[in-house]
Amino acid sequence: MFFQEADSEKKLSNISSRPKQTANNLTDRTNYQEMPQNITENSTQTNISEAYSLSLCEMQQMQRAIEQLKQDLKASESRFRNAIEKNADGMAIVNKFGLVSFVNQSAEALFNCTAEELLGQEFFGGLLVECSACDLEMNADIIPQIGKVATAGIRVVQTEVKVIRKQQENAVVEMRLVETEWEGEMAYLATLRDITDRKRAEEILWLYDRAMAATSTGVTISDATNPEHPIIYCNPAFENMTGYRRPEILGKNCRFLYGSDTDPAAVEIIRQALQTESECKVILKNYRKDGTAFWNCFSISPVRDRTGKLTHFIGVQRDITDRKKAEEALQNSEAQSREQAAKLAAAIDELKATHSQLVQSEKMSSLGLLIAGVAHEINNPVSFIHGNLAHLKNYTRDLFNYLELYQQHYPNPVAEIQQKIEENELDFLVEDFPKIVSSMSVGIERICQIVQSLQNFSRHDDSQMKPVNLHEGIDSTLLILNHRLKGNGEMRPIEIVKKYGNLPPVECFAGPLNQVFMNILSNAIDALGDGNSQRSFQEMRENPSQIKICTEVTENFVEIKIADNGPGITEEVKQRIFDTFFTTKPVGKGTGMGLSISYQIIVERHNGELYCTSELGKGTEFMLKMPIAHSCSYPQ
């Protein structure tokens, strides 16, 4: 089959027989051809000579053809031997006794021996040994089984053997053995291909497959060259996770696990990753074959060949249903805890607010009782003094009239009386005493006004709403705060500007409403004081501090505006100014309850409105709006 000596000899024998056949033909033609009787003997000799010349020429041509055939045969053998020598597979010719008769260079490299060392060696059992059965037991899904192949007229055997290499580790080779002829005798041509690296790779792949089968994480491989990305491999863990068997999975897209409530955002992330040939990781809700849901932590990774072309996608699935349930339980627990904490915080804030309100109310009540008691105690002696001053004034007038009449009738008193008149400066006493009595009357009237203001401010008959003159409440509050409005050597006094409208009596709780006036006016005085601390005396003189109070009636409501020209407040502070316990004052100088309580008194108890407007550098204004009359009672 591989060496054609027999065919060549046949060709050579065929070619060598041609001259003989040609000569015989010529003889036959000479013997059996009828010659004309008129031909002479000379012409016969001439014909014989010409025939001999022709046969000699043909013989020469045949000799040249034979030489050409020999050269062609030699060249063919050279090419054949060169192909054998250059073949990457090891090739050896073994005679019928099993001894090596020929090896090529690849076989020398395979056995790590020279041709001289190999020739004559026992090939089967000496240089080659059969692999054990366990070496050939590989997974049929990964490694195709090796069998025998029959070719018409020639026996061909293919198997795997181990090559015993000189001073090197034995190699596993794939051997193909065919019958041939060598030097006229039957022989065997063995083709040896080193598959050691392939067998190692197959073993590693087999181990990888076993590892994939042993892992609890689902693994799938999909075909990236197909637009549908069908699954071409899945491990047992994926089958157990989904409830589907491998034949039901292969050829499908992972979308068959989706449900109607699978997160569209997660699906879109997967779609984008497939389009951009990139990695992604999502958590989505999938469904098993029996319809039960499970949470799948799904990630995909692209696989590329050596040229960088995308070939496959590897999908890794982890069932995190238990973790998801634990997280949801924890979230629900945290939500409940936050809700309870919020309720507890609200209850604590409400308790603090209630406590502060109680304390504030108790303080105001105590203050009102104290003021009322003081006013009452002062009122009695003041009334006594005020009532007797009128009599004192009359008595004084009568005494001075009597003295004047005495001086008219006795112009020249005795020396002792004259001396006393000069010592006591009787003329000055007569002139100044009425003035003293008049100033005492003014002072007593002022004390009466103060007492009346204290009584108005300390009203505690708040069991129900009553018509009240709000101007009296504002004036009473200003009277109590008068000591803070006065200036000193460092601060100029605060100017009070009143623009009172014609207010009718307003149904309200007088005591709490006076508390509102007190809180707002106190804050205005504090703001002006803080602003003045940053200004020079000259600046305060040029732009004096001022509190402006305006009242007016708008339809069925009364509006009271209390504005100052202080530094103003920021928008952030303005948003929280009515919050409970919020204060901008230093620790220990404010509770943050004044405006919060004021808001409750105006809005909740009087069904009114309380607003604050402010601009930095231009001051702050509080606007109170309340109904003049109430059709029903409101909470106290």
C-alpha cells in the first residue's frame, strides 16, 4: 500500500518485453507477407536492412523510456521517504517477527532513541506496552471510545498504548497499525501519535466534570453563537435546584424559569449583559418545575476563544431562598422595631411636651397667683393712701389759708416766731408742700395702674372663653417687661411703637393669650439684645432698636402683628421655629417650649393661625390671627 516495488517491477517487465514483441512482429510480417515475383534479390536485402535500422531505433527509444521510468521511480521513492521522514507522527515498519525494520525521525524523537538503537528491537512488548483498562475508562461524554475500523482488503487496528521512552517518562500514544510489504515480505506499518498532553487535558476535564457534579451551586453553559443562547450543559445541582431533568433543560433558555412577578429590572440587566458580552450579577425570583418559587442569585460570565470571539456564557445559580426569607424577617423585625421606637419617641416627646406645658402652665399659674396676691396686698394700702391723699390735700389747703389769714392780721410776730419762720423757710414750705402732695397723688395713681395691669395679666378665670380687650393684655405684658426695655450705659432703650386699631372685645382665654404675648415679646427683646451686642453705640443711636405692634380687624378675624428690626432668622431655623424643644439659645438659657406652646394656644385652643416671616438683617415678624367670636367651645 505504502511501497510500490511490486508495481514498479511489473511496469519494468512490461517495458522490457516491448522490443522483443516488436522484432517478432517484424519477422512475422516478413515471413507471411507475399512478395512480388518481380522483386529482385537486391531489393529484398534492402528491405531487410531498412527493417533492422527501424528496429534498432525503436530499441533506443525504449531504452531511454526505461531510464526515464527508473528516474521517476527513484524520485517518487525519494518524495515518499521525505514525506515519511517529515511526518509529525512517529512511523515504524515492523516485520512479521515483530522486529523494527524502519523508523522515521518523529519515531526517534518519540522513543528518545536513534534509528540504529531502534532497528532490530522487539516492537510489541519491548518498546510498546498496552494501557491498562483503568487508564482508558474516561467519561464517554468527554472522550470518544476507540474501536476498530475495517478497510476493504486491508486490516487496520487502532488502539492506545504506552511508549517506553529512554530516560524519560513514558508517553501515551494513539497507534494505528496496517498491513504492508517490506522488501518483498509481509510487514506492519505502525503510525504513532503522542496524545500524552491530550490525555492529561482529558483527565483534568474529567476531574472538572466531577467537581461540577459534586458542587451544590448550579452551573449552566449556554451557546453564545446562537441568538437564543440555548443551554448546552448543566450540572446535577442545577437539576436539583430547578426540579427539571437534563433532557428537559438542554436547548432551552434560562428564561423558562421566570414568572410573572420576576423583577423586570433584573431581567433587563441580564439582557444588557448578553448584548454587551459582559458580566453581571442579579437576584431574581424563579420558579421550579412544581411551581414553587425560589430566589436565585444569578451571575453570568462570557467565555471567548483564543481569537477573542465570544463562544459561550457560563451561568452560576445559587439558591438564596433561606437567606432571603431571613433578610425579609429581619427587615420586618427592624421595621417593627423602628415603628415601635418611633411610637416610643413620639410618646416620650409628647410626655416631655405635656410635662413642659404643665410646668409652664404651673409656673404661669404660680406667677399669676403671686402677682394677683402681691397686687391685692399692695392694692389695699395703696387704696388707703390714695383715699387719704384727697383729705390731706384739703387739710393742707385749709392750713395754708389759716396761716395766710394769720399773717394778714398779725404781720409782726414776736421775735421767737420770726426766728422759726426764717429757720424753717416758711415761704418755701408753703410753695413746695402742695407740689409734694400732687406728686404723691401721681405716684399713687401710677401704682394703681401697675396693680391693675398685674391683675389683668394674672387672670386665672379661664374655665371658658370671655370677651377680652386684647390691647389691655398687650399693655400689661409690656408693663411687666418694662425693666428689659429700658436702656443702660451700654445699651440704648428699645422703642415700642403701637399702632392699635379699633378692636372689639375678642372671645378668648385671656391668661394663655397673655402668655403668648409674653413669649413673642420676650423673644423679640432677646433678638434685639443679641443684635445690639454686635453693634457700636453709634450704630444703635443711628438705627435704634424697635418693636412695632399693630392690630386690626379683617372680616371676622383680628390680626396682631409683632415685628422687630433685629438680625432676623435663617430659613432653616424658621422651618423649625414652632417645633417642641427647638431653641437657638445657649444651653441653660432656653427650653424651646415658648413658641411651641404659643402655637398650640393660638391654633388648637383658639382655632387661629400663627405665622412667622423673617429676612436676615431686616428683622422678624409674628402674625397672630384669631376669630373675634366662636360659635362653639374649644378645648382648654
